[in-house]
Amino acid sequence: MAVTITDVARAAGVSASTVSRALSVPDKVDPRTRERVLRVAEHLGYQPNRAARGLITGRTGNIGLILPDLANPFFPSLVKSIQHHAHRADYQVLMMDTDEDPAVELGLVRALAKQVDGVILCSPRMRPQDLRDAASLGPTVLVNRKARGIPAVTFDNGDGMRQILAHLAGLGHEHVGFAGGPRSSWSNAERLRGLTDGAAALGLRVAELGHFPPTFDGGRLAVESALLSGATAIVGYNDLVAVGLCRALAERGVDVPGDLSVVGIDDITLAGMVQPALTTLTVPTDIAGRAAVDLLVQLLSDLTTGRTPQVDVQTSLQERASTAPPGARPALTRPSTSGRRRPTRRS
């Protein structure tokens, strides 16, 4: 049976209203009485006891979560995982969105510092020095970013890019373009490095098409560079960029995958719903969210060793309809020299 406020009052030798004031407005209760109530509440395991525990331990019971863009479909599933595992560890989650602005990230960490016991920074864009300053404010865990001395959960971008290139090479592609994300993105640099290294091992060419916003419209902006590159396959910084690129290519009469193959990264729900369904790298956000909470709880419990904890989450390629061998466009949809589509006469 759950412990009630009346049980606490009886054990502490005070009224139920005194217990309520001691937990909600402690300044209005005699210090000695308040201390006795808090001890009894903690001893009996009274729920909700977050206020009592906070006054006794100095902990808030909150975890801060800072994201670059909650509108990006990649992050809601990560948020759900973090919230689920935080609640299981008896923590609440306070969330803030930086709107892809590195200049506001450190300020948000400072604003949260007194309200939370620790912070999870997802895909932070800030400079290394700012990251160190942020981590100095309290226990901090990074997701999708590495920095010296700060615990982190990352995705194995190198292996993921090798999987993508092996798939494209198996289809016969030799020239691959990369529609990159923000210059300040750590994962963008890691993905480009993985593509470059993987291409060298497979004897492929990789063309860097530029840096684009990590959005649907960012993918549309990449279409000109993609067409001018001469590549037969394009890897988007993420699924939103890849889907935007597919849309812009279709508007120009370029068939995906017949004229140009396109690959995304993240495997958001939208990737399997568009036409053609997007070949993409699955990034397991549920595993990453659990790992981030586990690392932060370890920091808060002083259970970490002398080494900085790092978790590298594996990815897997989801092959769908947006990739095919070069020049695989069906004859009946091949455009005429006038720019209009017409059936090709068969003998």
C-alpha cells in the first residue's frame, strides 16, 4: 500500500497540513519541524517525494536535454527514448531547442544549470572550448558529438559510410556525391571522412557538393550541384536532405533511381513513405537514448572510472527503391531531346 501524507504526519507527530507546507513551502515551517518531516517522508518513501529528496540531497531530479532542431524528424524518437529511460531512473526531462544556432547553446546550458542535475547535449554545434565550458557547469553527456574529456554516445559513421559505399559499388556506381550538412556539424565531418576513406578502399570517387541546411529545403538547394557533379549516386547528409533532393530532381524530370541514385542517413519514418522509398542508413535512436541516460546516471552516481565513458552505436543499411545500377531508367520513361516525355517505339 502506498504511503500517504497522513502516514507521514502521524509518524512525524504533526498535522497533514504541516507536512504539505514542509514539502511545498518549506520556508513557512519551523526548521526543526521541517527537518523532522523531511526525514520521515524520506524514510517512509512517501510519493511524490521529489521535493523532500531535493531539499535533503540538493538534487533537483531533473535532466536537461538540448536539441538543435526538434522539427527534424530524427530527434523526436531520440527524445522519446531519453524521456522513457530517464523516467525509469526517476528523473524528469527539461528540453530546449537551439534552432540550429550554435551561438545560443552555451547560454541555454547556463540557463538550465541550476534547474537540473545534469545535461544531455544532442548534436551540439558549439566550438570545443564552449563545449568544455558547458561541461564545467555540471555533469554532461554528448550525443552525436565527441569532445575530449566529455562522456559521449556516438554513431559509427565510418562503418555506416562503408556500408553505403559497398552497396553503391555493388550496383556498379563509381562516382558518388555527398550533399553535406552544416559546416559546424561534427557528424557532417565524420560522414565526409568516412566516405572519403571508404571510397579510397573501394576505388570510387567522392565529390563534395557543398554544405546545405539539414532540411527538406536544404536538399532542394543541392540539386544543381548534384546534376553538375557528374556523380551517378548522391548521399545526403540526412534523410530530409535526401528527400528534398529527390523532390527537386523529379521536378526537373530526373528519374530516381533510373538517372540518379539517392541515399539518406537516419531512417526516419518518412524515408519509407516517400516515392521512391529511400535507401538509408538506420541510426538506432532508441539505443542511443538509453545509453545517454545510463551514462548521465553513472556520472550523477559517481560510478564512472578514471576513463571518459564513450559508447559507439552501430548502424545498418536499409535498402529500398531509391538506388539502382547506373543508367537503369526504364526505356518507356526516357525523356526525348525536346525535353518532353514520350513512349519509346519498340520494334
